[in-house]
Amino acid sequence: MRKQTKVTVVAAVMLAIAAVVLGVVSQSRLDGTEPVATIPSLEDAIVRDESRVLGEPGSTDVTFVEFLDFECEACGAAFPIVEELREDYAGDITFVIRYFPLPGHFNADRAARAVESAARQGELEAMYTRMYETQSTWGESREPKDDLFRSFAEEIGLDMEQFDADYASKSVADRVQRDVEDGRSLGVEGTPTFFVDGDPFQPETVDDFAQVLDEALAG
């Protein structure tokens, strides 16, 4: 095995990931949407030129792609695991995020637009991290959290005039929607959904992440 992911995730997080892979986190499913079979000709939809990369691209062609929803508790549980993988495989693997806000999450689209707006000022990772670190304070709320997300932008030090314009823009809304449409075309129906080196990946344990990445690098 090329590298070994550190097992430092608390038991609660591991149980949450188990819930994801067993499909029992009901909030993380698209309501009323039938699965769409993965079509080989749609492989390019997994990563687009405009797709957002966390950190620096890896030196290999191996990609780790996550379709995510910032309000999804399962995605929040996966966040520390992905962060460990990014540390362990830094320089080798490219980590990509795709927006996939679910209709059952009231503020998920707003969160995605806030992250994309920050990304347009070079602060993708700062806002991405802030969303997950604060998820417990705003997730599952049925009230709009535009002001809260704006306060995150202020704390990060963004140009607020540009942030406000981007956050409300059709360009950013369309950018998020393109990710959603790509996800649906690939058969994504819940979050988090992972693709490794172009193939769908459904982990059953935390160790499965390191195994599939090691195999992709070895291949």
C-alpha cells in the first residue's frame, strides 16, 4: 500500500460515514428522483475545466471527486475524513468538489452560492471549511441564512461589493446548477457521492478510502 490514512476520526464520525454508505441518511437523498444509470460517454461530466479544486492539483492523473451539499450532515461527517486524505495524498491526487445542494435542505443552495462567490476571489477553501465548521449552527434551519453567510465573507476578508454581486448573480446560480445537472446525468441522487479516477466509489469503511486511492495510484 503506497500510503496509509491515519485513523484519527472519532467513533461518531465513523458511524455517520457508515450511515452514508448504507443509505440510511434520509436527508441526503433527492426527493422523488429516480436513479440515472452511469453512462460511459458522460465521463467528462465528472470533472469540468471549471470544477473547483481544493488546494493544489496532484502530480498524477488520479482525481478524487465529491458531489456535496454543505447542509448535509453526512457530508459534514465526511469532511474530516476528506481533510485527512488531502493531507496524506498531498501532491499526488487532485481533490475536486462539485456542488449538489439537495431540494430538502433550505439553505444548501445559498451555501453553495456563498462558497462559489468566495472561490471567485480565491478563497474557496476558507469558505468551504467555514461552512462545515459551522454547519451545526445553521443546518436544518427553515430560515434564510444569507446574512450569516455574508458575515463569513466579511470574516474571511472578501471584497464585499464583489461578493454581494456574485452571490446574487445569475452567473453563480447557473454555475451551481451546472454541477447539479452533471451529477444527475451521472446518476448522483444523494450526498456525499464520490468518484475516484473517474469511477463511482461507495466506501463501506473509513479504510476503504485509502485502499481505493492506493489502487488508483498503483494503476
